[in-house]
Amino acid sequence: MPKPLTFESWLQPEASGLFCLPGKFHIDPHRPVPRAVITHGHSDHARPGHGAVLATPETIAIMQTRLGPECAGSFQALALGERVGIGGVAVRLLPAGHMLGSAQVVMEYAGARAVASGDYKRRADPTTRPFELERCHLFITEATFGLPVFQHEPDTREIGRLLASVHANTDRTHLIGAYSLGKAQRLIALLRRAGYSRPIWLHGAMRSTCELYARLGVDLGDLPLVSNADGKLPGEIVLCPPSALKDRWSRRLTDPVMAFASGWMRVRARAHQHGVELPLVVSDHADWPELVSTIAETEAEEVWVTHGREDALVHQIGLMGKRGRALALVGFEEEGE
Ligand SMILES: [Zn+2]
Ligand SMILES: [Zn+2]
């Protein structure tokens, strides 16, 4: 009987990212490589300069919009659920539920199945397809919120708090800081779903990503630009990048209620640090209970942890009777989450 291959013999964590040896491709590399599989369009995953890129059609559209049509030598679109063979490795992309176009990478080689999650969440999100669980031998998980203290509120509760504040403060503008790709569009979609049909005003930096979502079929309603407003928008909702919360830009609004939509708003000091009056715990990453239950559901015997707080989750994986390993890949950021 031949000894089964170790995962390390065909999947190698390198400084530039996870490398699939027989397929000769990297996943979300942070340096230019000949062949890259990209899980989603956030800037710490989708970087310019690769020779060839394989990704979902939505992720390719996002990359070409943000980084330019020539940001890679060539693009190959792979629809969610479709299979392609790369150097003897069967590769599929499955929905990750993180943002529009986001995917997990399923790799099958020599009788073993490995799944690289990319960023993911398990909760419903009107702007993206829900996470699809795939049983596997090796699961490579993100750990952005990999501490037990991180338990995100239901988004309906957070949207309810926001709308209650809007109704109670008709003489003030509600200014919400939100990451401009993914989070902003989800927030708008959640507001629409909650019945909010008024225009939602945008900082200019939000415009191109919202237009892109609309072009890709996500209807977000009326989204005028603040720069086109006549007055100072009392009683209205305005979205801006988190960095604009504190700058002079917000002075054009009426006594704004500063809000910030982020998983980090669970940490009071963070809200304080950003001068946030109304913290909204809305996250596009799995919280601790979702990380632990997802790991259990994959039935993986081995779990590699990347992209965040790795130690606590690796310890938890050991308690679950599985082999855990912290990858400590470099180059990932907090994404303004
Ligand atoms: Zn992301
Ligand atoms: Zn990320």
C-alpha cells in the first residue's frame, strides 16, 4: 500500500501565498505570480500583475474595474460549481458568502480534497450567493474574528437600531462609514430589504463600486452623490468610506450622527477611536461560532488557519480532535472590516 500523500507535499504555504505544486498556481498571492486563483475582489486578495488569473466572472469584473482591464496577462472565468483540470488537480469554485463573486477554492488531487475558504460568512446576504459547505480532508480557513469574544449581532437588529435612530433624529444626518466594496452594498441592500426606500446618499468614493454591483445585477435603488445635494441633508442617510468619517468632508452635513458598520464595532475601544456614536456590528466575515461550526461541518481531519487571529482557533481545533496549523501568510489586512 502506498503511503497517502501529506497535504504539505502538494499544497505549500509560501511567503507569497498558498501554492498548489502539481497545479503550479497560487491562491490570492500578494506578489505577482505566473498563475493565480483569486477568491474575491478585495484588495488584499486580488492584486495586479499576475500572468494568468482564474476567478469567478464577478471577481474578474471587479478586478478589471478597480485595477484596470490589463491588471493581469490573461483571465479565465470559472462559474461557481464548474470544474476545471489544472495539472492533474481538479479545481472548483464554490460560493463563500463573503461578497459578490466570492468563492472558496476546492482542489482534488491524489484522492484527497482540500478547500481554501478565502474570506467567508455563513449568514444570508442579499448581495451574494450563500456559503456552500463542502466536506473535505483539509480545510483552510480564515480567522479574521478568531476569538470567542467575536459574536456578531443579527444584521436585522443592527439595521433596526439604525432606522430607529434615523426616525428619532430627523434634524441630523446619519453618516455611516462602511468599506466601499462589499460592505457598503450589503448595507444598502439590507436597508432596502427593511423597507427604506428614500435615496441613500453616497460619498464620491462609493460610486464606482455601487455602479459595478448594479451592472452585475444587484439592485440598490436610488443612490445620489452628496456632491450633487442642494442642502445639508438633515434626516437622510449618507454612506462614506471609514476614512472620511473624521475628515472635513463631513462638515457639509447637518450635525451628523457618526455610525460605522463593521465586525470590529463589537470592540468598544475601536468605536471610540473612530469617534463613532452609533456602532453597527455588521460583518462580512464568520464570527467565532460560525468559524467553529463550519470547521466541524466540513469533517476535515486537518485544518490550516490563516488571515487573522490564528492561535485561539488552532487551539480550538486541537480540542475538536483535529490537526490544526497556523499558516501565518503575510500580506492580508483587516479590509476596514
Ligand atoms: Zn475580503
Ligand atoms: Zn481578506
